[in-house]
Amino acid sequence: MTTQVDLILTGGTVLAMDAASTVIENGAVVIRGGVIQDVGTKEEILGRYRAAEIINSPGCTVMPGWVNTHTHLAMNVFRGLADDVTLEEFLDRLVRAELRSLNENMVTVGARAAMAECIAGGTTTALDMYWFPQAARRAAREIGFRLLNGPTFMGDADPEGRDFEGMLERAEAILSENQHDRPDEDLWVMPHSTYTLNTNQLERIGALAARFDARINTHASESSGELALVNQLHNDRPVAVLADAGLVGPQTVLAHAVHLTDAEIIAIAHAGSTVAHCPVSNLKLGCGVARVPQLLQAGAAVALGTDGAASAGMLDMFQAARMAALLHKGVAEDPTLISAERAIRLGTVDGARGLGLQKVGTLEAGMVADLQVVRTNTLGAAPGVDPWSAVVYGSGASDVQHTIVNGRIVMRDRVLQTIDEARALDDLVAVAAVAQAAVSES
């Protein structure tokens, strides 16, 4: 007797990303009701199950979807408008443009196009910090993308014209709505940074997060310029300021964390916070190189992010994983640092755990069926002697053949199934023209 299921992926090399780093050649993954039912060899699986659909994937690698732990999705509408400048100049140009032009429709359009880009590159989950978060949530629900977000605070800067008191009121309404809408999903609060928020504001955001038991996503120690600004405003360093405000703990994701002292690395590890490493954005903005090997050695949780497309250029997690694997080897002149396997872990299971997702990030029975099928029998990746290397050093976003979120095929054979790609692109170009005009005026 065989068991009826929804979908079986067969014939590919399965990277389970479980604790044992299981690799199954000519493997198969069984999905039913949005959940992985079984993983094994193709022969074993087809002997136990029959499916409504079988997708045969020889020459491919089947692995968890990428988990992007730091991005600003709808910032793609400003892509290319503030390149080759420092972080401080980038933010100055960007914030002025946002305050002049950003609206709910622009965020909806940008987020939809960004999610299309993510899905096309095998990303199934993203932690998104940006304005009009409910617009992005609605788009994600329509598309079938796993999006985590919440209200953002950036001092008195708000495209909707609210002061900080108004932002707090709006944030409480958003958190209450999200709590009612998805009681099974963690809530998030997004204080931008210690250089855009004063001590009182940070403490009140910390109290808000505590009241809702919300997770926290913030920028910290991204550039040397930031350290100077924070010292001027708070007479301290970013991590200490955040900790004093009650914003550092096991539910915290610290984006970037490039400029850390030894003591801060130990403090982050002890606090159980996760560092979202964004190597491409850090290099593009000239911010420096995060001390990822030292963080890992100290036992700190580290994951991967892209940052927004306006700062990083792309929302490509293959690029982030490859850069993480290469960058630290070169800086330390040690090729053993951040192996290809570790880079994939940072971008999948480690990212999921850093976001509090316990059922995402590995291909095991009982886990949510979020995965990607990557073509690795290519001129760039063959002969694939090492399956980890084939993905990190030889493959890219354009090699993703299928993307599945919650058991739903959202990209099949490079064709998006839940988004009209041509329309998403046209809409993005149209709203970006408005953004460009705003930058020109500013």
C-alpha cells in the first residue's frame, strides 16, 4: 500500500540542512498539506507514496528556501539613486526622497516586485523593515511569500507625517491587528537605530515590544560614521545603548554589526541575539567587514541578509552566501573560514532560527515545505563533486528552477505562478520614476 500525497520532488541531490548535514543523492521530498512528510532516496519514496504531482529534478539540488534576515523590500523603488556614496550620504538622500514621495501604493508596488525577485532567486522568507508594513503584508499574503515585519520607528521621520507619539499609537494598532490576524505568528517591532532615536524613544519602543512580547529588528554598528553619531547623541556605543533600552535579547536581530569590540561580541553571544550579516551591502557602502568568524567562535547566532536593493543593488541570497564564504577567507588569509556548507546554513536554517521560526529552514518530516530546486548540472557548477560548493561557488539566482512556499509552487520552471512578472516590473518602473523625481527635487 502507498500513501497519497500532494507532491513529490524526485531525482535531485537533497541538502536536508538537518543537524547531521544529510545529503541524499537521487533523493526525494514528499509534501502533503504544506508540510514535508518524508525525505529519502527516490526509490524508497516512490515505494511508499503516490502523488497528485511528481516533479522530477535530475541535475538539480533540492534545498530549503533562503531566509533573508534583513532587508527593506520596497526600497527597490529607490534602487540606483544613491550609489557609490557613504552610508551617511546614502541615508540622507534616501530619507529625503522617502519623506517627499513614499506612499502606501508605492510600497505595495515595490514590495510585490521585491517578492517576485526573491522568489525567482529561491528566497522564501524575509524579515522586512520598511514603512507601510501592512501594505507589504497584504501583498505577501496574496503572493504566498513568508514575510515578517512590523512598525518602523526612525525618530521624527515618517512618510505619513506622524510625530513620535503618533508613531507609537499607530504601532500599537498595527501590533494589535497583527496579533488578531495571525495569532500563531511572532510580532515584530522595528526601531531603526540608535542614531535616529533618542534614549527616551528607544526605551518606550522597548516597553512596547515587551508589552506585546514582540521580536526586535534594528541596525547596529554598521559604520564608523554611525559610531561617531551614536557617541555624540548617547555618549556610548550602539550595542550598549540598545541593551540599556531593553532592546537586546534572544528575540533581537541586530542588522550588520560590523564594528564590534571583543566585549560586544561576547555580550551579543550571551544575550542570545542574532546578527544579520549583510556582506554585499557592507562592502558597497564601504562600511567594513563584520567579524563573523569571531562571532561564531564566541557562540553568537549569525544569519544572512541582503539589506535593501537601494543599498545592496540586489535581493540575491546566492550572492550574500557566496560573499560570506569568500570575504572572511580573504581578510583572514584562512581558506577554512566559513565553508560553503556553513554559508548555506547561515542563509537557511540559522536564519530561520534567528527569526524564531522553528518549522522552517530544514528538509525534514514535520517541517513546513519551504524549499527551492536549483539547477546545478550547469557549466558553472558541474561536475558537482561537492554539492555544497556547487551551490555556493557555482550557482546563482537564475539557476533556481522551482520555488515552493508552504507547500505551494510559487515558481515553476522559472515562471512565477502568483505574480504577473511583466506587470510587476512595469509598475515598479513607473513608481520609481516618481521616486527619482523626488530625489532630483531634494
